Amino acid sequence: MLQRVVRSTVIDAPIERVWAVLRDFNSHAEWHDAVEASRIEGDERGDQVGCVRSFTLKDGNRIREQLLTLSDTDHRSTYCIVEATLPLQRYVATLTLKPVTDGNRTFWHWESTFATPPGRERELRDVVAQGVYEAGFANLRRHLLGGGDLRAPGSPRGSAPMPTALPLPTRRVGLTHYGGPEELRAHEAEAPAPRAGEVRIAQRAVGVNYLDIYLRRGWLPAMLPASDAAPGIPGMEAAGSVLDIGAQVSGLLPGDRVAYLGPVPGAYCTARTVPAEWVVRLPAAVEDEVAAALLLKGVTADYLLHDLGRVQRGSRVLVHAAAGGVGLLACAWARSLGAVVVGTVSDEAKARVARAHGCEHVIVTRDYRFADAVQRACGGVDLLIDGLGEAAREENLAALARRGHWVSLGHATGALRLAPEALGAKSLTFSQPVLFDYVTGPGQLAMRAERVWQALAEGAIQLPPIERFALDAAAAAHARLESRGSTGALVLLP
């Protein structure tokens, strides 16, 4: 199976200057820190299609690469590995430059496909993505700055300010009218230059959550206004790379792999400018699609189990939609904490997935009748994680143990109507938490995200199944999620 690595960034230099460096197939010896020495074989020119560069990396590896195409019109080159001590098999890479708005800055897109020996997929993807591409972005920036290429002609080195950042074209999917999935349509727009405290991100994966469906239906109009003049753009989370940063941003640099989670929708796009406080850097082991699939759902599972449920050994937990994105994470994490985990699903296929992710007692039901089975399994639950809403109200009350806590995360079957006296019969407590109230303080999002990545690394949670859709197919992703046919997480790929 071929691996695919894609990275992009914006360079603060005109496209002609950047291309003048990159079109020389042997220039990497001058600007890329990973390269020890390089030469073009046979005394050919570095811009001659078919030429071969032979180079040694500072880690001792040796590589021979051949230039396959070079287009000065499209500012694009393609090359492949002919021979290497690194086991990157059938490696083909394409490097493309595009002017940003008026041509004063350059958008650099770098991607490759290759095969690897079994078991080394992640290791070698990281070598290419970080050691070659992301390091290369940073190295070329330093190379250009060191040569004075970003200053005005004739001015002393460093005397001119950096160019003002400009808007960047972006493709967005949004709606002008509330309704069904068919209301989601793609259109062209711009990601504004980052202001103080902001970062602009090239997105490679966008998380799809049930909240996006509520927004599309118009259930939260204050959160997502939509009109012909200003389409509403759903989406609360995404992953990608930092393109550029505004003033007063610390801890983030262009080229950093990141994910973000914020209280304002707008993630269904190819590039977006967001507050830096929404953004977390990604560990090397967490891929973009994984981050988009896990961040919001994992942070939700974290506060449900640790803050609200205070789950420990012997706790009894009921999770509705146990094969869904949050459900699978909550089941596995609760089980790793020693809880007795009960889950409801709508069919046997989902039951198998839920069991594989730590759900000890799985109840298959499509008519929201489960309380008797819960009582037989564990005598009632201490923590109930509910996204069903009104149709399951009476069964939920019957499934809870005395002093149990009911957490309402959503209302897929309709808004919940719950009288206070219904809780008093068993001294029950009830909460309707909002995720963003649990990541408000400095460092809280980073802390919770780190707990999610650590839980994944340690096996406390497992990577759920991920269903992938193109960004322009967001309507199909929504239809799939609403159909109750999906398991795990859904992501859009810009």
C-alpha cells in the first residue's frame, strides 16, 4: 500500500525568488540542513530534466534522485528516488509553487507517494514529513533571510520590515439556508492574514461532529448565522500546518503541525485563520487525520470521565451510541479506568465494534428500550452519557442507579424535556456540559489534548475507525452520520 505525505506552507518572498532556488535540483545542499553533500552526476545542469543528483545526508544515508519534470510556467518539478539506503520504495515527489494574491509571497506545496517495508510506515512517513518537508520549509526561510533576499533592493541587511501578510485563497463548504445535507455547497473565499494573537493554517483534515448537523439544521442559529450574503461554515476542529503567525504569538512557528478546537464554527475549508489559543502542536506520532478524528471527541471523553463522572474502578457507566466517535473513546477509556461499561448500539455490526473498544455489555436496540438489560447487567449505572434525547428519557431514568449522574451531550431524537421532580425520585443529578467551558483557561486545551494523545499511546483508547470524505463531499458525510450507519469518526480531506 502506498503512503502519501502532503505538506504546504507560505514563504515570505516573491515566487520568482523562491523558484530561482528550488528549480536548481542541486540547490538543497546550500539550504537544507539534512544534506551533507550533493552533486549532479555526469556534469549535467541542475535544471536538466533527467539529471540525477547523488547526495549524502548528515545521518549517513545516501540517496540518488532523478528530476522527472520541470515547468517554469507552472513553477512545478517532479522527481523520484532511483537508489537509496533508506527503504523508501517507488518514491515520487512533486513540488509546486503558487503566488499568494499579488505575488509578493509564495505558497509552497510538497507531496509524495511511496511504499515502505511492513511495520515501518509511520517511522518513514515522519522522516519524509518532518525531516525532509517541514525542516526544508524552515531551512529555506532561513536561507533566504540570511541572504537578504527579503529586504528591499539596495537596503542594508535586515533594515526592511517583513512584507505585510496578504489574504490567501481558500475553498469553503457552507450553507445559505438551514436544512438537509444538500444545503452544504462549496465556494471560494479568502483566509485573512493573521492579526495579533492569530495563526493561519493550511488544513489537511477536518473533523465532522454531530454538532455540525445541529448547526446545519438551524438548531443553534446564534452560533452559525447563515444568509445569501454570508454563508455559514460548519466545523469546530481541523488539523494541518501553520502557514504564518501574527504578532504576539509564542510557541508556534510556520511549518508546525497543529490541530485546533474552537467555539466558533468555520473549519470546513482548506485554509483558516484562528486564534492561537485554540491551537495545539501535534506529536510526531499523531497523524493529521487522527488528530481531526480524535481532538474534539477525545477532549469530550476526558472531561466526561475525569471531571463529571470521576470514573474509577467499580464505577458503572452507560454509553449511548457506543460505536460512535465519542462512544468508542468513552467506552475504552472508562474500561481502562476499571469501570463496568454498558453500551447501546443499533445493530450487531456496531455491537462488534463496541466490544472491540472495551464495551463489556452491549445492548442492541433501535427502539430505545434498554433499561431492563442495564439493570440485569450491573444493577443500574452511576454515569449515563446520553446523546439520544427525548425518545430515551424514561428508559434513562430507569437505567440510572441511585445518586447516578446523567450527562446530556445532545438530542438526536428531539429536545429533552426533563422535570426536576423526575430526578428527585433517586437523588439523581443532571448536567448539560458545553465542551468549550472545559478548555477556557491558559493551557487547558493543551493539557487535555496531551492526555488524549497519551491515552492513545498507552492503549487506554484505541484509534476508532475513520471514514474519509473529500471536503466537497461534506453533504455525503452529514448524510452518513445522520443515517446511524457510521461507526467511529468521520473526517473531511481538503
